[in-house]
Amino acid sequence: MSPAVSRSSKLLLALLALVPAGAGAQEHALDPVRGFIAGNGAWTQVAGEATWLVGGRLGLILEDHIMLGGAGMLMVESVDVAGLSAETSFDLEMGYAGLLAGFTFGITDRFSGSLAATIGGGNARVYVPIPKAELGSRNFFLLEPEISVRATLYRQLLAGITLGYRLTQGVSDLPGVAPDDLEGMSLGILLQLGG
């Protein structure tokens, strides 16, 4: 055997030794169904004012990628909206919930992501702050697509960030509320168990 072939053979064997056994093949069996529960908070704007939403989500991951469940969010405190005259203002509160559907994908061993959307409904309420008297309350349609990235902290405990956009329909006749006042981008954090 020539020295060039011997060197090539040794180099090839060294490279093959670096490849993990079974690379390219899935050795572990996927769990067909896994559950998850998460608490989350999000910074957003409602009626032009910055506010926080808090909520949660609960659901299943099917076949390692399909996410199905429910999600809901509630404003931490009300925001001001214009009153009937320049001297008055009203307070606006909002909450919503719906079906959460999407898919998850792996990024690395420790990081994963998801593309999902919440589709459902909510309620917006306008009232005079002092004395607290309701002026109107309307249910609305909601669609909120989002992208998220999660990091595994410990076993089934994950933390992540979310970026979404809330689309609504059905609040145009609330006093002091414009049709797009409930819509907006949200940047959130979540703590998830399972999934």
C-alpha cells in the first residue's frame, strides 16, 4: 500500500470517528401526545397606551410538532380613552381567549420555536372611573398570530419570548374606542411546563 493511500485511509477513519453513531437516523421514539401548561405576560399597546397583559395557555403537542390548546389574556390595568368632550376620559378594559393552534420546531437541543395563532373572542368594556359606571361592553372577534422561541431550563421546564400581533373586529360602537384601538403588537415572556 502506498503512503498516500495509507494517509487517506487514516484521514477517512478519523473523520468517520467524529460522526456520532446513528447520525441522520432517529433512535428515540417520539411521544405521540405531550401536554403543556404555561403562564405568560405581554407588553402591548391598547388605544395608544402601553399596558401589560397576563394570561396562560394549556394544550397538547401531537406527533412532536402539532400544537392544539387554548389561550387567554387579560389587561393588568385599564387604559384611558377619549371621552365625549375634551374634559372627560373613559377607562377601557379588555380580555380575550380562544383556540391556540400551530406547530413547533426544534432549533437546537436546548432551544425550540413555534408558529401559532389564537383565534377566538374577547370582551372590551368602557366605563367612567369615578363613580365607576359602565358605558358600554362589546364582545369582539380575535385573531392573534405569534412566533415564539423557548429555552429548556430544566427537564420539562421552559422559558421563552413571544412576538405577536392582535387583530380584532367588532368594537367600533364602543364610546371613545376606535375600530383599531384593541389591535397591536405584543412582546411577551412565558414560563412553560411540559411540551
